[in-house]
Amino acid sequence: MKHTEERPYANPEAAARKLVELAASVEAAQEDRIYIERINAPFLFKLKGSGSEFGAGLKHAIERGSLQLHESGTYVTLMPSSEDLLARK
């Protein structure tokens, strides 16, 4: 008996892939900066991901070298290796 629905972003790699897709679709502000709220809001409110899924996905994307998080935590930079994560669909 299953009591809950399967969450599409429960897997950190799936969440990371979606975050990289969102970052790639957003126009960078200055010096290739993508403000974190530009990927956070669509992930949480449009895609109905959770905060923990966002955090796990962001951590996975950073560890894989797809995104680089600024030390302030206010923006990310899309890295060249992000193409590898996008290609794995």
C-alpha cells in the first residue's frame, strides 16, 4: 500500500538537472551571475519541489561542477561542465 506520491525531484541528480536547466534558461545579470531566486522560485512554486530537494539538487550540481555558488549564496554561475548534466536526459 502506497500512501504518498513519488516525488520527481527526490533524486538529487534529477533535481540538479532541473536546476541546471532553469539556470540555462534564465538570462544572466552581470558577469554571468544568475541570482538564486531566479531558479529557486520556479523550482519551488511552479515545479512544486521542496526546499530540501532544492538544497540537495543545488549541492549535487555544485559537486558535479555544473554550478558555482558565490560565497554570499546570492547567485550562481553556470559552468561549462553543465552541458554534461543537461545531456544525460
